[in-house]
Amino acid sequence: MEATSVTGNDEVRARLQGMWATVAGAWAEHADFVDARGAAVTERLLDLAAPRPGDRVLELACGAGGVGLAAAERVAPGGEVVLSDAVPAMASTASARAEARGLTNVTSRVLDLEQIDEPDGSYDVVLCREGLMFAVDHARAASEIRRVLRPGGRVAVAVWGPRERNPWLGTVLDAVSAQIGAPVPPPGIPGPFALGDSAQLAGLLEGADLADVAVGELAVPARAGSFDEWWARTSALAGPLAKILESLPEDAVEGIRAHARAAVRAYEGPNGLELPGVTLLASGRVPA
């Protein structure tokens, strides 16, 4: 029974990674927007994990690498940042951005956050912005983070809060669900709000034997000049969502757009759209 479960998890991981691989090009194209959208979250993560000169830092599920790139300045001189993602094209994008900025203390690796191919106790800091919730086995991922941290090492992660407090994305998922007559994401597939409960998130880190665990939240509204701008970016960057939309006929996609347009009308203003968003930020440390 256990072997069957493991095999099933591996299949889900492969499916998810394939979905994210299909939007790697969009993440490269919109990398600056992603960094600007997540700037406040990045600053809070760095404040919580407090990387300092000489530290070795690992960013997991890095996407375009914005958090690790920001950390690179804090660990100089003498420190190192490793940008990692399970999708090779994402890691390549992050590496290219580091090179373009002349950051000589940054490297990249293809790593799965549920099976981090690094030695025990090899990092001072682990960072992850909006990636941990997509792990198939959250407890395994948290345990792996704990394993690669040195005594005294710190971790800071950000995940999306409850679905109902994030209509910038929840509205789109609801529209797709209404069109196809099935929940999005489907049962068994971890989605963007899989760790949206603060107590659950705290328990996850505490269960990995991390100390001084704390969870807070940060308002991160999504702003766009128009519905079309918001729709284009959201549908392009969300891997599982992009894959679903790609598989649907044009009339179905138009139906989803119409549903979403009606749902976000309440958030329209003179400067375009401003949709609420909430991120949960969790931190902890390895006892010295």
C-alpha cells in the first residue's frame, strides 16, 4: 500500500512539474513584474530569516529567482546564494538574471523541495516564496528544509492565505470550475491555497522540529490597469491554470473570461483593478 502511495505521489509531482514547465517562458518574460508584485513579501522574508555576510542561502522553488537575488547583497562578502527549482527552465532563468546583474556569489541548481539533493546541514538560511504549498507531501518538504539547515539555521517561507481572501486568483479558479463542472485544482493535486491556514502552517514547521516558529500575514493586493491586463498575467503565470485553459476550446475560455470579468467588477476603480490578496509568512530556526 505504501509503495502504491509513493508511486502515486511521484506521478503527481511529475504532472505538476510538467505544468510549471509550460509557463517557464512566461515567468522569464514577466520576471520583473513578479519581483515587483512580491517585493514586500521578499523584504519580509529576508527580515525574518536575517541572512548576513558569509551565510550560505538556498532559495527553493525559485521561479525567476527574485528572493535569492535580493538575498545575494545581504550575504556579501563571503556568502553564497543557490537558486533552485524543480523545473530546469526556471532555474536557468534565475541563473541568467543573476549573471545579468553581475552577481558572482549566486549559482543555480535543479532541486526538488521534497527531496533536496544537498548534504545535511549545508545551509544557514532557506527561503521559499509561494512554492511550498505546491509540494505533494508538505511534511516531507518541511523535513527536507530542516535537514539541510545547520544548527542555528533559519527558514522563512511565504504561502498564499485562504482562498476567500485572495480573489485575485480564487476568482479565476472559480470561473474555470463553473465552466468545466469540476473543482480546480482537482482532488489530490496541491493548489495555491493548500497551506492557507495559519495553524496548519505553524504545525507543519513545528512538526519538522523547528524552534521559535511564528506565522504572520501580509496584505498583497493585486493591481492592474485593466481586466485584460490582470487576466493575461494571471493566466500566463499560473502553471496548472494555464494548462487547463490551453486544453479548452475558445468558446469555453471566453465563457471563463466573462465569468471572471463579472466577478471582479466590484474591484474596479478609476485606476483599473485592485483585488485583495493575503500572504502568510512563516519562520523558524534549527536549535543551535
